[in-house]
Amino acid sequence: NVKLLLQSEENIPMPIIEGVQIIHVSDKDEGNRLYRIIYRVRHMLATIKKEYIPGQTVVQVYNVPLFVRYINHRRYNVFCEIGEIPYYAEIKSISYKVKEAFRLHGTKKLKGLIVITKALKEYFEQFGIKNIEISNIIVDKERFENLEKDTNTNKHIIAYCGTVSKHKDGVDDLIRAFKIVCNIYPFFHLNIMGGFTSAYQDECYLKQLVNR
């Protein structure tokens, strides 16, 4: 009996998923950033509390620190899925160290942790976190069946989609590696899709790297 809690403004239609009950959680896209965060968290936590059935419900979350309130209650079955090692864990900034310490504190109180690689499991195990399961990412190919495909081209495309950052996913290494590839195979093309991080001045650096 799956319930999916989705936050959106009132005029956004909810999707229909067979076998899943979609519950709308109120959201606002107005006011300053702090107000929006407080509003969203308050409404999401209130909805979880309303929908929770003791002994039956399993809550699967992504952002651990926001749900520490629920993790601390032993009667709640809270699991978390984490798909990457945070790039800020290696930064010397005090604020980032505090954020990571807060996240690890909450993660230790989870009923279980779901990660996608062995490296992630080892990362969290070194902090004494137990009950970790590895679940590899699976892409549903049916999502792309209705897309128009250009089959009349000699282009071979290598694509990256995600946060465009040298700190997080090493996009600068990808660009340098592609330079080697395209010199040998000029019919290959590299598509980079995603947003730049606000915490680092990567945009200017990476664009200059592409131009060089």
C-alpha cells in the first residue's frame, strides 16, 4: 500500500500511478528562501504524521537532516536513500563540516540506509553506520519510447546529465578526456546538461576550459 507525498502549488495536477496513492502536500513559491524552506518542511512533516500508521508505515526519505525529528522517534520506520558521497565532505569550510556532521548524526538513527555503490557503503560504514543495503540504479527504458530519435546522423553522442561541477562529478576531467577522444574520433560529440553549483565559481572556469 504505497503512498507518494508530492509537494507542489495548488494548481499543479498530480500524476496518476497505478497502485500508488498520490497525496498532495501544499507548497509555496513566494516569499524569501528561508520562509519557503520552513513552509515546505512544516507541511511535509505534518502530512507524514497524519498519514503514518504505527507498525505498518515505512518512510523513505532523501534529505536526512530535515527528518531528524521523525528519525528520533523509535516507533517510526525511517529509511533513507543516498546516491552519492557529498562533495562538500572534503571541503575545509566550517559550515560544510557542520552540515556533514549533522547529516551523519541523523543517518546513524535510521532503521536502514540504501546506497547505490559499494564505495558509498564503505563511506558510511567508517562512521559506524549499520543496516546498509546496496541497490543499483535501474533506468526504465519505457520512459524514452515516445521520444523522437534522429537516426539519420553519423554523430556519436556522449552525454553527461547532472550538476556541472569540477568538485562534485569531475566535469573538468570529462572535458579534458573528451579532448583526447575527439582528436582521434572527430565524429563524436559531448553533450553536458545540468545546472552549475551556486557554492563554487565553476561556471566561468568550465566555460574557459571548453574554449581552450
